[in-house]
Amino acid sequence: MKLKAMLFGLSILIGSANAGLFDHDKAYYASHLDDADEKIKDCKKAMAIARIDKDKEKVMELMKDEECKAAFNAVKDHKRQIWEEKRKAREKKRAEETAKKKVLYEAEYKKQLDIFKEADYDKFMSLGKQDCEYYYGSSFGSNLSLKDAKCKAWKELQKEKVARAMDKLFSLHQGDELIAYRKEVCKKEGYQSASCKLATEATAKDERESIQKLSADKETLKRVFNECSNRVKEFRKKMKWTEANTLTSSFKCRTAMAAARKFGIFGLSQPMK
């Protein structure tokens, strides 16, 4: 009973405020936040009493009460302002940190680019292959890390370095010599080594381009193909099966057979006409 009497007294006080005895607007509460907090407490307590008494009219009256609304909105705006100030502070700090990272990133990128440009193929691959061959950070937006800067520089030069190394390899080895070199280097350095992969790509390209050239020049193809066909026949007549198989699998004859298939000729048993 004592608690209800206190709440009743409080409701009388709030009723007096609603009657205009203690009216304050939002501007007042915005500059008197402690009063706004007290007003909100009073409004909530009055609402609690009205709901206990199941006084629907009082509930609706309190929900529409302009001073309660003014206090609530003043506090809400204050909290929003504090949140906004903190957000701006976070964004400013993030922007400052990003700017510092960008300076370091650009410096690292330029440094690594200069190092990679000066390096020959073997050195280039040893410097960046492990960290960068399967690194795709920049593809999804740079994270401004030093590794990202390094790999960006490495990947930008990778195609050029590979192309130059392959051209150099072609100037030293072609055809069966290139195949022999590939087998040797892959056995010596391992099948996952940069030199083995380069040699493998080079032999595939050499064979592909040789087939394309022969396919585009039927007279040359005919001459090469028939030379292979005649020699294989001679070996087979003499029952030199090892020599016949070696010749058939040689770069020259294998690419000639591949090109001849485009003209409907399969195998070396019959010459081209």
C-alpha cells in the first residue's frame, strides 16, 4: 500500500506537469540532460501505474504526452550525436592508418619492382615463386600488406620473365633436344621446380607450333611425313623394331603424324600423296 501511495503521489506530480505547471520542451531537455533522464523515469513510472490500473485512457494520454516525448527525443538525439562522433573518430583514425599503409605499400612495391626487373629468370623465380605464385590477394582488393606489394610487382613481371626465358630456351634447344633437356632438368631439379615447369611449357609450345606450321604448309608436311614413313618401313622390313618405335616417337615424326591427321591420314604405314 505504501508503494502504491508513493506511485499515486508521483502520478499527481506528473499530472501537474502535464497540466502545464512544469512544461519543458525538447530544447530545454537537450541542454538539461539530467532533467531529461529524470523526466523519462517519471514518465515510465506513470506508464507502469496506468498499466497496473488498466487505465487505457491514461496510457494513451502518456503515450501522447508532449513533454515525455521531448525528454525521450532529447536523450535519443544526444545518444545519436555521441554515436556519430565516435563513428567519425573511428573513420578518421582508419583513414590515417590507411594513408600510412599506402605510403609503405608504394615504397615496398617500387623496391620489389626494381629488384625483380634486374633479376634473371632463375633469380626472379627464387625470389617470388614461394610467396607469390599462388597468392591472389590483389585480385580481391589490396590489403596493403608488404607481401601484397611484393607479389603485385612479381605478378606484373611474371609473363614477361617467362616469355624471355622461353625464347632463350628455344634459342638453345628445340625438338628432341628440348625434350631431352626437359627430362634432364626435371630429374635433376624436381618436377615442381621453376626450370622444369618452364621446360615443360616450352616443349608443349614447341610441339603445338610445329604442328600448326606443318598443317598450314602441306608440301612441307608431305616431305617430312613421307621421309618418316619410308624410314619406318625400312626399319620394319629389317625387323629393327626398337629403331622403328624410336623414330615414330621422335619429335619430327610425331608432329608430322599429328598434322597429317587433319588431312585424314593416320599412322606412318602409307605415305602422303
